[in-house]
Amino acid sequence: MVHNRIALFRAERQMSRKDLAELVGVNPQTIGFLERGSYSPSVELALKLAAVFRVSVHQLFSLEPFPPLADQLAPRREGT
């Protein structure tokens, strides 16, 4: 399974699925399938999506689940 942060980046930019789909040349349903993890993108589509969000493909997609954002944003305590 390919994990992604499409919904996160899309929400951050206040972009609808339809808006994103038009930018990368797919149906809005495809964006929904991608976000739910029920469809893995082609390399071409992954590159197009990453370009829209101006991030690397690795920042948008992963073979491992992404850690929760709250964990990434929480201050680290010494000794942990």
C-alpha cells in the first residue's frame, strides 16, 4: 500500500478534489481513491501531484505510514 499526504496538502491550500484533479488531468474520483489509499498513482501522476504542491514525491508518498502530525509538531523532551 502507498500512503500519502494528499488530503493534508490539499486542505492546507484550501483546494477541492475537483481543483486538484483538473491541475493534474484526472477525475476528482481518482483523487478520492488516492487519498483513501485504494489506488496507487503512476510515477507520472505522483510527479504531477508533487509539482502542484511544490514538494518532493517522498514528502507526499511513502511505503510506510506517515507519523501523526501532532507527534511531529510536539516539542521533544530531553531524555526521550
